[in-house]
Amino acid sequence: GSDNNDAAQLLTVMFSHRWTRPSLDPNLAHPDDESGSKAKAMVELADWIMEDCKVSDFTLIANNDKHFAGGLNHPKNVKEVGFWLDWNSVDQDNPMPGVIALPLYVACCSLFSFYETADYETRCWTRVERVMAYAFCATGDEIICIKPGFQREKCKVRKSQRLLRDPMASDAKITKESDRAPVASLLDAAQTAEAFTVYKTAWKFSLAFGSNSCSRGFYCCCCSGCTCCYCCGCCCLLHARVVDLENSEVTVCELESGTHQGTE
């Protein structure tokens, strides 16, 4: 068989963004500008992940076991990056099936990224996508931000904390009022999700130990049970999360190249 260490690993990244040319007319609507600025930034992001990302840049890339981040243990293992993008991943002529499947799509992604423009934080659907990532994506509490004009050359990572904003709040803007019903359903699914409760996190940690070294996992569990060790419990509490809108925080890793043009 092939050597797993040499096997190409595809990293799937969810790419959240505000359409550059939004319109209710499908013939006029388009996610990018005529020069393809957003597509170019996505290529730069993919190259950064594969070529330049360091262990210290993004904690979860470096530390998550394959059960947490789709097989990614270290950036050097990434051979190919693919993006989930609403424009080509959801049928734009019949979007509702894709909207309903959003939690599944997010759960299948290893990372969540967003393209920050001036109106990104104020939009209902971009808030929904971040909530979905927090509830269903393994690395959804530590996400990547790039801005228009991003280039990976001399890129630096600046981390900050942001609140998980409420998509149904009065300041959340939405193009089609009829979308509020599916938004409410998605929020209900996120707020009742149990993917990262303390219990589920403990179970995933046990799988992580077992997959890397069964004996190590066995002895660790025995020591914890016999000596009342709190190490595992503290780790589970640290990584557990539930959706609490306007209170839960995500770590935003903003990639600054020193060449971005600012927000649109």
C-alpha cells in the first residue's frame, strides 16, 4: 500500500464572504469583482496554508488530532487546499437544500475563513456561517481572516477575540426577508448542538489518544481514574463550547501582509 506520510492530504476550508456584486437579479449577482480580486486572495490564502503557515501561527492547525481536523496534524502535511464557497457549492437556482445542509457542509471543513469587507460583520448570513462554524466545525472557535488585496508575502498573524454575533439581531442586515425563517431554523440547530459539549469533547480526546498510541491512552485513563487526576477534565472543559450568542468568543487570526487595500 501507499505510505500515508506521502499521501496527498486535501484540506477543505470554508470561505465566508459578502458578495461583491449582490443583486436580486441572478443575471447581475456575482460574488467577485470583474478583476477577480477575491479569487486571487483565495489562491494566496491556499498558498499560505501550504507553504508559509507555521506551528505558532495557528494553534489548532498544529495541535488537532485527525479526529478533530480532518487528518491535519501539521501544515506540512497539506498537499492541496480546497474551498467550500456558497456560489459554487450551493445551487443558486434552488438554494434551500444547500441552506438546510449548511451544518453538514461546515462539519466537513477543517478550517473556517472569512473575507472581511466593510459590511461583513453586519450581514445576517455571514453571522450565520460563523455560528455554524462555532457549533459544528472542529476548529470553529479559531478562524482565519483575510482582507481585500491579501498577499501571503511577509504575512503576519494578528490574533484577536470577537463575539459571536446574533444573526437575528436588529442590526443584522438581510437582502431577502423570506430568509429569516431558515436562519431561525439553523440557529436552533446550532444552539442545541452537542458536538463540542464536555462529554463529546472527552470522547474525542480518548479517540485521539487511542489512535496515536493505545497503550498511552489506556495508561492515561487508568491514572486519571485511580488518582483523581484533573488533567483530562481540564482539557475537556478548555475545548468544550456551546453557542451563546453575543457572549461566546472566537479567536480571529487575521493574516496581515502589509499590502492589503483595506475593506471594500
